[in-house]
Amino acid sequence: MTHSDIDIIGKKVKDMYGTFMGKVVGTITDIDGSIQFVGVDCGSQGLQQIQYEQLVIQGDVVIFIPKWRLDSQRLLREKQLTLRRLKALIDIVSENDEMKVDAEIIHEKYKTKLASLDETEHEIKNRLETRLGELNEQMKSAKMLLFDAKVQYKSNEISDTTFETVKSCTTDLIEHITHETAEISNVQRRITDLDMDVQNTIAPQKHLQESAVSYLDSSEQSVQTNLPEAPTEPVPESSVHYTEASNQSSLESEASQTIPEPPQKVTPNNTEDNPENDWLARMEAQ
């Protein structure tokens, strides 16, 4: 533990916007003597253990830095650096194609880093949205206190001095909430812009790969279409009509042969008209 670390004990703690939070009453150190957590007496909220990295000593005051701000700044810094290195790697490969094999390993390393940063980014975005909700509720409460003080002042329930005190305190609180809300919105916008930059850097590589695949497919199709086909002789139009007529007549003849006509009914004639029948009659009489 250094001398400056020991000097933190007993100092007042304020947030980034000057609001008093409490007083440092002790520290929790690691085996090597470095401070891990700082105990802050926050009055009615009790003793709070705050990570040492969230505190900055400025004279007789210790400034508290919100966790979301530290994590978001770290995310932006690491993602910007990874993106710059990825762009530099792409430029190197584009200038010297022989380095493509050697650069592939580093390229995968940066892509893995971006994937892990995306998971951290998702968590930070959720925390930022949660904090915005908390600040919105605090803003409503501060405005309600100020409005109620105006009602009490108009109804002669509180003095001018009391009303001015309430007005000053709530105005400062509203100003602090406004500043933090604006800072969170700025961080969200920077994260979104950085995501677009990453997509614009990675998208051209995918586009080139898709273009190469489509080029190979089109080349194979062109080769297949250029293959020589079996020669076919043109058939004159007259022969086509003749063939259709021949087919029609052959179909009709086949139909007439395959479908037998019904047998004709033979009606016996009179014996006088048929000599054969007369001869048969005489044989039967004998």
C-alpha cells in the first residue's frame, strides 16, 4: 500500500457531478498489499464497498466513477484498437498477396477478439438502458419535489428561504441527471457508430468471397453451355404436315382393325326362295 493509498481514508466521496456520497472509512487489500475495495459510509444507505478502480483522488475529495462509464470506455478503446489493427492487416495483405497465409492466423485472432467484445457490448448496452430507466425515475421524483415545494410556498406553508433551498437542491439534482443522461446517450451513439465501422470493414471481405463464388459458378455454366451438341437436320414444314396426316390415317386404320364390327344377323328366308333349303326339306321327308 502506497502513501497516497493510505491518504484516501477519511476523505469525502462525491460523484462526477459534485453530489456528496459519503466518507471513506477503510480499505480491503489483496495479499500483495494492493487495494481492491474501499469502504464508504453512505449514511442511511449503509457501508458500501466500492472497487478501488472506480475512485480517483483529487485533493481532499475522492471522485466516484460509475461502473458503466469505466466498462464502456474500456470497450470502446479495445474495439477501436482491434478494428484499426484489422484494417492495417487487410491493407498489408492487399499490398502483398504472398503474406495472405501468414496473416490468416492473426486475422482469426482479431475476429475472435471482436466476437468476445460483442458479448461484452451486449451486457453494457443492457446496463446503460437500465441506468437510463433509473435516471428517468429520479428525474420524475426531483421535478415532483420541486413542484410540491412551489405548492407549499404558494399556500404559505413554507418560507421563502426554505423554498429557495429546495429549489436550489432540486435544480442541481436535475442538472446532474441531465448531464449523466446525455453522457450515456453519447456512449450509446459511439458504440453504434463503431458497430457500423466494423460492419463496413468486414462486409467487403464477404462481398469479395461471394463474388468469387458467383464467378466460378458462372464460369462452369458458360463451359457447359459452350459444349457442342449433337447435330440435328432441319425438318421441312411440308414433311411435318405430311407426317401428321400419315399418323392420323394410321391411327384411324388401326382403330378400324382393332375394333371388330358387330356380326350381322342372318334371318332365314322362305324355302321357295332358297333352293338349298328346299333340298334339305326333301331329305328330311324321305
